[in-house]
Amino acid sequence: MSRRSRVVREVPAARTLYLGAHTLGRMRPQQIAGIGLRNAREQLLPRLPIDFDRRYDRRVPSDPVASTDAIADNTAVLRDSLDDDDRRRRRDRACAVADGRVVLMNQTVRLERGEPIDWQDDRFEDRSPLWRSKLYAFEPLADVALGVEPTASDNDVRNAFDTWIDAWIDTVDVGGQNYLRRLWTPWSVSLRIQRWLRYLAWRRADPAWVDPDADAALRRETYKNACFLRNHVERDVGGNHLIENGAALLVAGLAFEAHDTDWIETGLSILDSAAERQFLDDGCHFERSPMYHALVLTRFLTAQDLLERTGRPVPPGIASVATVATGFLERLRPPDGRIPLLNDAVYGEALPLDACLRYADRVGVGRVESRDEVPRTVRDVPPTISGYEWLRTEIGSMLVDGGPVGPRHLPGHSHSDTLGVLLWIGDHPVVTDTGTFDYVAGPRREYARGVRGHNTVQVGTSEPIAIGGKYLMGPRPRPTASVRSGEVSLFEGRYEANPLGESPYAHHRAIYAGDDWWVIDDTVRGDGASRARGRLHLHPDVVPAIEDDGVSLRIPGERTIWIHALSGATIDLEDGWYYPRFGEAIERPVLRFESSDTDPATIGAALTTDAVESAEWTMDGGQRVRFDRTEHRLPTPKLRAAEFRTRR
């Protein structure tokens, strides 16, 4: 190891500088220009003797006309797509705000019941940037339109949110220190616009509660926010933020169509460009997070529905992505109907998976396999495809991540989970990904993104992908993968890693699936490969026990499966963490597999429905696996023999 590599690995400031330079060097010119513009605005504009808030106020018509019929109809469709439990949870959260409790990311702030919210409350500064952004985006307001019927009996909820909006109008101006990272973060503005317009439509649904003055004030403030967003599209961030910007401008443009703005055209242009650039050929959003996929798909479904309801043509690119992205989500659906927590993903942020599919059905969006309708029975996974593959048996389903970790210019929501696996037995999750606690730099962020928090192989204590800060990421491997179907199906994947300041290595993973069993076979080549270890992170409801003939996993419903070590590997237990929702941390058991002391290092594990006295490989006359006296012939891997090319 060179002195420079040692310094970068061991000195935090040097590591951050290196990862920052690496991340910046792979950004697109448009992103870098956007970052420069945002920083210049934040540093210079508050110092100028100009009232920017008044400038925006002057652009707002005295009495802007807002048509909300299409939004009201779309909201009704969206509400009907939710199940009763989801609507009830949303209603409870809305009522909690009326009672003075604001709960975001599993953290509660108490407000005085019936009193206006202080948008400059010092307590908000103690929360994470994401918590504040959600508050400024009026996230609790989303629960009103989808969970509360607009009747006079719900006047407490209506009064509470009316006071929120009144306080915003009276006290929040454009500008000020860090305004683009606080109250006027464009991502928050985008969601605020959409939620205000849904709330406006919700308020208008009950004639008994029509308040012309409140209606007019909300229309003016929404128009002002749309003017601001039009000047602050997040081309520096890109990704899902850009889709939120486009959706908000489109919704605002359709609502304020009576006025001379270019919001519809701008919103459509952003969405059309995102449809072309942000979705892979199999329909997966390119950040490869099921949560963000569901979020952005919902925006495209809403855009298509609103365009059709207002008699406008739907651009072919937007219609195509709505269709293939819906098809991808349906194919990704696990047996329990909840999104896999891959990359930055948690429950409770996007529409539930099945609700998103119902929403697509209700707005008339069909589903196709991919843009080219490519069959997936037997195929290699090209680099431009998501790489998510299912290996299903009679007892359960295993999901394998055989693709790259995310777009090279946008690594913020990517995790070091190459060739990771998830497992369901029946409809119960058994092996899960870690999820995400928050987006704050620190040990929890490192654990959620690092290899130790995923169901793959780690060599020693090194990270195959260097990570740092909230969103930084170093050089990433480029995996190759393939899937073959048959009596015994085979997934195999391979990548080469250059850990920061460590020896390079190559990892090959083969996963075999029979009628009621799986075998995971890992091979690691390179200096230090003998220190390889694999992990399987168990769902907190699963109870493991190390026994003489393997590890038993007791699953809710009085079901048990067994895991047996192969290839001389050993199994032990360690503690791990599970972050299923923002702000929620649950301790859970992790199975750790230590490799045999060989070159190359091998780690083998068999998952069976019954305890077996012996589980072993045999290579006589071809590769086979034997459970007691039952022997299964296995397909021959094709990638394992590839030459190891990585160098220091």
C-alpha cells in the first residue's frame, strides 16, 4: 500500500476530500453548473439591497384563477387506490397535527393546539435536514386529501392546516440565509405546490366550508411558489428531484392554465427528458431504489391522468415510461407485497407497492415487459438493465441484485450491495436488506450504505466501494451477471473490486435454486481473500439457533428452514441493525459465514426445508450437491473461470 493510499484510507479529512473529488469528477457539466449557481445565489442574493420576495409577489395576479376539478378527480382515484388501513393511518396522522403533534421520520415535535406554527421555530434546527425539508414540504398535508373526507365534522383538521398556511403566507419570505437549503429548497417547494393544490381541491369539495378569502390567499401563494420553482429547477441535483420539479410545474400549469405561463411546457419538457434519460430498458428508475421508483412512477401516472382529464395529449415518452415502469414494479413485487429495501429505501414514504399498481390500473396505464418487450426467461443481464432477478422455488422466492449500484454521476442513494440477496419463505421476509435510517453523515449512514449492512461478501474490513459523508462514493465495480432456467436454475455474477488502500480482489457468486432449496456458492480470488466473509441479515421476526447439523431459522407461523455450511465454511451469529423506516432502528441477528482458508477462498451455504445430517459438494462427473442421500446435478457456471484482471 502506498503512503498516499494509507493516508486517504486512515485520515477522515483526506478520505472525504478524495471521495468528494471522485464524486464531483463524475458529475455532468449541467450538475456542476447548477451547484455553482445555487451556491452563488445563496451567498450573494441575501446581501443585495433587493427585496426578492416583493419581486415574486409582483408576478402574482391579484386574483389568480385556479381550476382544481381535474386535481380533485385525480385525488379521488388516488384515494381509492389505498386500502382501508392506509387511509386510516393517514387520517390518524392528520388528526395528530390537529392535536398539536407533528410526527416526521419517527420524531415528534409538539405544537400549541390551535396556535399558528412558527416556521422559524428553533426546535426545527435540531432536526435533520431531511426532517426539516419534509416539514417545509407540508408532508402532513398529504394525509388530509388522501385520508380525511372533506366534511364539516373534520373542521379541527381543516382549521389546523389553515393556520399552517396562514402562518406561512404571513411570515415566510423568499430569501434569507441558506434559503435554498431551508424553507425554499426546490424539492420542498415542488411537493408543497402539489400538496397545496390537492388541499385546495379538498377544501372546495364541501360548499359549507368555502372561504373566499382563504381560497384566494392559497391560490396566490401557490402561484408565487410556482414562479419561484420555475427559476430554481434542480438540474444540479437531477434524479428524482428533477422529476418532482417537472411534476409540480405541470400540475401548477394545468391549475393556472388561465394565466400566461410556460409551466405546462416546462414541466412536460422536464418529465419527457427524465423519461428518456432516467429509466433503464426494463423500466427501472436508474437510481435503483424501489422506494424512489414508486415515488417517481406515481408522478408519471399523475401527469398522464391529469393531461387526459384536461384534454391534452400525453407525450409518447411519458406514456411509455408510465407503462414500462409499472410493469417493472409488478415484476419486482415480493410475496409480501412490500417494496424490497434496496439502496436508499424505507417503508411509508412512497405509495405502498400494491396501491401504486392499483393507481396505475385506475388511471388506465397498462403494463409491458420492457420498452422492447424483451423476454426474460433465459438471458444475460446487460449493464444497462437493473440486474434484479428472481429465483423462485416451491417454498419461497430469492431476489438477487446483479446490476451496478447506480448511475455514476448520481451515487447519493446507492449502497455497496453488489450481488446481494433477499429471501422470502411463503410471504414472510426472512433475509432482508438494511433499509435507511436517515441521510445524516455518521455511523448509521455508513452502516446502511456499507457492505457490512448487506447480504453479500466482504473481504476483511475493507469496503469494495469507498463511501463517505451523506452521499459520497468512490470507484464502483462493474458486475457481469446471467440467469439460466432449468430443473435447477442458476444465477451467477462476478465483479472485481479495488478497495481504497487495500489489495484488489474478484468475487464470483453462483446461486442455485431447486424445488425446495437454494445453494449460495461464493469464490473470492486475490490477496487477503482468505479473510472473506459473507452475511445474511435476518428479519427481526426470524429466530435463529445454531445446532449440530446447521442453523435453524424459526419463521412466524411455526415454520422452520435450515442453513448448512458448505465448502469448509463456518457459520456464526453477530448483531446487526434494521432500518425499515426513517428514524427507526431495530436490532436483529445476522448470520456470518467465514471462508475456508484456501486460495481461492470459498464460502458455501445451503438453505433447505428440513434438517439434514450432511450437506456437501461433489465434483465427480460434474458439479453436484448432496443433502444426505439425495443428490442434485448443478449447472456449470460460466463466469467463474474468467481471468482476474484487477491490479493495484
